[in-house]
Amino acid sequence: MLERYLKIYKALSVIILQYSIIILLPLVFCIFYPYEVHNVIGFLLAALLGFLIYLSGFLTKVKDIGTITYKDGAILTVVAWAVVSFISAIPHMVNGGLSFSQAIFESVSGLSTSGLTMYTDVTKVSKLLLFWRSLTQYVGGAGFALLMLATVIGPRGLGFYKAEGRAENLVPNIRRSSQIILGIYLGYTVIGTIALKIAGMNLFEALNHTMTALATGGFSTRNGSIGEFNSLTIEIIIMVLMYLGATGFGIHYAFWKRNWKAVLKNGEPWIFNITIISTSIIITFVGLGKYYKGFWEGFRIVVFQIISGITGTGFQTVTLADPKWLSFYPFMFMLTVLMIAGGEMDSTSGGIKQFRFWVIFNALWDSIMGFLLPKGTVRKRVLYKGEQQITFSDDNVREALLIFSLYVFSFILGSVVLMCHGYSVEASMFEFASAMDGVGLTAGVTTPNMPLTALWDLIIGMFAGRFEFLVIIYALARIFSDVKNSLTKSRNPISKKV
């Protein structure tokens, strides 16, 4: 057991070394903003700590990490994200003036692509920190496992890849799949940055907003988020980027291969598109005349927030914490539901995921057909997931219902904790749904002065929601089982034969 945990630690140290290099990327902006040089200290300290962790892993003298199983991958995932969250918080403490808990909140919000923030005025935040926030969302959206598979570990890290919530394998070679996904991700980043620059943003803002839109993160360089630009063109580009970020990488791959049959047979995009269009039209009509004057004015406001909510991004064009919008109950309720529903599987989005709703729908349809068809009729249903064809089974339904139940239970529990702090029912439910599903839309609950226990309630919600709860449960169960077995063996040593 000790050897197995040493291998896990060795793998962790390799991840942290790679992340330490990423930490230094914001320093490049000192070339363009020389007055930012004094803000490099926090990043250097974070990178140094990461290097020391790698060095300690190197000193374990573990020569070969070996293949990371799903069980070990669960432990590695939870521990790696916890350590990275702490390291990522250092620049926020040193340069951003945040307390330990606030800095952890900011780093977890970034890595989980939530987008809730402790900074009350981002215009006064260092350019290096602003880019760092965007970078944490960009990396968190792709996932550390993806980076590791594409570069260092390769196919031996498949268990880590699955434990981090990825199931898509575009081609038989897992490393090649990872490289394709990263290529798609980087390609959209270049295109999005150029488009936003042409639309009127400066290059720094265009890059930051493209990164956080694709990562469905929502961190902005403006206090008023996207609404501060007051540009329909920018809003349309951002909506497209959010949509792309919330679309499964397998579907992107099938699209660019021009495999139209696979694209059309995937159930997720159909549910996703129908939900966005129908809810946007309905909510626009509901608020017509009271919250906005004309249909198109209202549709522009509603559709942006709907896409931002369901994709789990969190950009806003209106201030949802304003009493005017808080009193628009159908709108706030629908946003809460859509945030919990989330985007597509194997995307950068959070939430329950559209694929699971597609599974539940197929389970219902299969049950109806089983009732109508003659007894003994053999039925076989195939679900498309990217280019993969999955045979529909009870296991699919069980997994979908289990995740759905965990999300609902956690949502109720986390919301009640916020209510106990005096926040309204509506605000508590909205805020925790936003945190748990990695969205970032706020009803005004998240502030630097919020009670510490409420703040950690949101931190735990963001962290656990990023891994859909099960991975954390599996990791803790595995560690508990190993400790229990170790104690049992130490208390009951095997007698040696004389």
C-alpha cells in the first residue's frame, strides 16, 4: 500500500511541476506592462513551492509511476486539485490583498470555472492577477488530466483522466485524443480573441474574455461584466464562445471531421438547443412590458443570461443582484434550474449535464415501448456520444439518476446553510446553484464580507460540483479503506511459522 501511495505522490509531484510552469505565464505580461514588475513576487513564491513539491516527489526514488487505475486516479484527482487550489491562492494573498479563505475562494472559483469573485473592483486589480484568474479558468476547464495525457504521462494516466470527469476518447490512442482536444481548444481561443478584438475590445481584454468564455468560467476584466461594453456584436461573439465551450469535445471532433450523421444523432445538442430557444422565448414574453419595453430588447437580455446560465459561464449583461431582476421570479427560477442542468458531457461546462437527461428520457421512452410492444420483443437502443455508439443499458440509467440525486441533495443542503446565515430563500438557492454548477452568476450573496462559514459552504460546493461529487466520495472511501486495512494488519500481525 505504501508503494502505491508513493507512486500517487510521484504522479502528483509531476502534475505540480507542470502547473508551476503555468504559474509563471502571467509574468510575460511584464513586457507589455513594465509597471507590473513588483507584482511578480506572489507568482514566484507559488512556483517555488510547486518546485519544492516536485523535488520531494523526486526524492521518493519511485522510478516508474506505472499505470494509474481509476481508484488511484480518484485519490490523485482530489489531492492534486486541493494542492493546486492552495498554490493558486498564493498570488491572490501576496498581490491581491485577500485573506487566506478569500484567496482559496478565488482560486477554487477559477479552477472550477465558477466565476464568483472576492474582488469588489477588478479595475484596481493587477493585470497579472487578472490574467491569472482567466488562466486558472482556462486550465481548469480543460483539466489537468488532459494536459498530463497530452504531454507527460500519456495513456498510463487514463484512470486520472476518467476520475477528473472525462469520458470522451476521440480516437483509440488516448494521448492523440488529448492532443486533438487541446488543439480544438487552442484554435477556438485564437479565433475568439481575434473576433473580440475586431468587435472593439483591446487585445488584453479580448484574450481574457475568450479564455473565460471557452472555459465557461465567466471571470471578466470589467466590474459590469459583458454588459459594460454595451455592444451587441460582442455579446453575440461571447454567446457563441460560451456555446462552444459547453459543447462536448466529441461533438466538436465529429463536426470538424464532417461526420454529420454522428453530429445529428447526438441527443445532447438537440436538448441543449431546444431548451435555450424555448426558455428564452417564454421568459421574454413573461417579462414583456414590466422588465423591458420591447420583445427584441427583452430577448437580447434574456437569451444572453440563459446561455450564460445553462453553459455555466456566468457572464452578465444586467446586474442580477439588482432588486428589479431579483423580483423577476420566473426568470430567476429558470436560471437556477438551467444552472443545475448544465451543458454537455465532456465539455468545460458544469452541472448534471444534458447527456444524463437524454439517458433519462430514453429510459422513459424504453419503458413506454416495453409496455406497448408484444411480450418478449427484443429491443436494442444505441445512444451517440460524439462518434461513439453506446448501447443503452440499466447502468446508464443508474449513473444518471445517482448523479441527479447527488446534485439535488447537495443543492438543498448547501442552500439551507446559506439560509441559516440570514440570506433569502431565493438568493440562497440561486447562489449555491451558481457555485455548485460552476456558473458564477450572483444574486448578491458573494461578497468579501460574507460570513466565513457561508464562504466555505460555497467553496465546498464549487470544489465538489467540479467532480460531480462521486469522485470525492470514492477517493475518501478508498483512503478510509486503506487506513482501516493498514490498522487491522498492524493489530493482527501474521504469526510466522517456526
